[in-house]
Amino acid sequence: MATWLARAKVNLVLDVVGMRPDGYHELATIFQSIELADVVTVEPAADIDVSCETPGIPAGPENLAFRAAALLRERAGITAGARIVIDKHIPAGAGLGGGSADAAATLVALNELWALGLSAGELAALGLAAGSDVPFMIAGGTCIGRGRGELLTPLAGIAPFPIAVVVPPVAVATAGAYRAVDEWPSPQHPDLEPALAALRRGDLEALARSLGNTFEAPIAAREPVVAATLGVIRAVAPRGVVMSGSGSALIVVGASDAQVEQLRSRLPGCFVWSGRTASAGVCRLAENKPGVVDRGL
Ligand code: C5P
């Protein structure tokens, strides 16, 4: 049996550049892994079996981890199975890549369990068939993402920084969120460059001023609880607040302990997490220092 951490991601900047002929949207984004993580355990079994005790998370073929395992088995041309147990900590439908993280961890874990010897690039190509965020979830750390999000440029040497995540009590389905952007009259197209320069300098203040997300205005307009939550967060933390992915998660870059305390007391209906950014996506649980794991869960 092997246990793996499947870390969540946030988007520090996310520009939905436009629609592509294949029906997907062209993105320009800065992906960032955070310590918040699901725990994925794999062990040999006769067939592929995914289980998760969290209500609302599918256990069968609708689970991205199941799909990733089936794709890997087909690609390898083997008949082996695996029992995959997912211990969820990443809220679903939040734009934090939880399902993609589980799929990424499953690919990495089964590549090892089944001794397939596939490269990270080969796993990423398989993962893209399960979901657009899976290649980043395998790579982890800090990356520029283009295309559907699979054309990745890693940024090395970015020091971890504090971050808080607030998830309002509403799940956002990705495909519908893209439609909301398409129908929005004046979509914002945030520039990646100021945030990239701030990250390279380790300038958290400048980073906090450089965040942006095309989804934020249309999703806040469609979901009043998101707009209300954004209002409360901005009253507590005037800078460094932005939506992650297609929502509903909202992040606070450089959040202080006092601000997190206030968010918890003023937003009792929201999931509030605080911790640090992470320099890896998927990793074996045993490889982590205990303190890092504690903060990640
Ligand atoms: O790739 P994934 O399964 O996560 O995408 C879910 C849906 O989100 C797609 O079916 C598509 O409607 C939309 N999407 C998109 N452009 C992207 C990623 C996702 O339009 N780059």
C-alpha cells in the first residue's frame, strides 16, 4: 500500500483569452500549488475500484481518478487493477483542482505500483484526456499555463508564501462557468507579466496588486453568495484577493493570521483554510516533513 499527497492549486492570474475551434478556451494563467491536499492511497486489486467517503464525490467511472486509472491501464496494455481510496480535504466545485489532483496522484501512484516506467510527460499527456488541469497537478509548484492549461512553463526558485482560501457555500460547474464568461459583455483580460515579475522578485505586496481572473466578474454576478463573500473578504483584506479557477474559491495572497481569524468569524458558512504555497504537486506522504503535512490537511 502506498499513500500520496494530491495538492490543490490556485490561479494567481487567469486570463480566458478566447474560444478555440475545438470548443475549449485558450488560457493564459499562473498556476500555483498550495499545501491543502487530498490523500490518495493505492494498493493492488483485481480490478479498478475507487472509494471516497465524502458525500457527493462519485466513486465509479465519473470520478476523474477512476478515468485516469482506466486510461493508464489501457495505455500500458495490462490487466492489473488497483484499489484507490481518496481522503478528501479539497472542496469540490471550487476551482481548486481537487478532482484533477486525485487523478494526477492516481497516475503517478499507479505508474509506480504497476512498475510501468512512464515519464512525467507521458503521464501528463494521459492526464490531459481526463481533465485540462491534470498535467499541472502532476508538475506542481509554480507554472505558467497556456493552451487548455497543459502547455506548462515551470518557474523555479519561487519562495513559498502565505495564502488563505475561502470557499463560499456554492459549487460552480466548469463548463457553465465558461459559458458565463462567453456571455459576459466586457470580460477582463488580466496581464500575467506584473505578477510574474513580482513572483521572481519575491515581492508579495506587488504580487497582491497584480492578481486577476476573467471568471471573477461573471461568476460573482451570477452567484450572489460569491459577491457577498468577496465583499466581506475585501473589507478584511483590501489587497491580494482574487477568484481561483472558475470559482467559487476566493484566495487571499499574503493573508496574516489576524486576517484569517477575522475571515473565520465573519464567514461561518464558508470553508476557510490558511497555509502556504507548495513547490510540488503530487508527492509521497512519507517524503514530507511532518509539519508540512499537518498544515496541508
Ligand atoms: O478539461 P475539463 O474536463 O476540466 O473541462 C471541463 C469543461 O470546461 C470542458 O468541457 C469545457 O467546456 C470547459 N473548458 C474550456 N476550456 C478549457 C478548459 C475547460 O472551455 N481550457
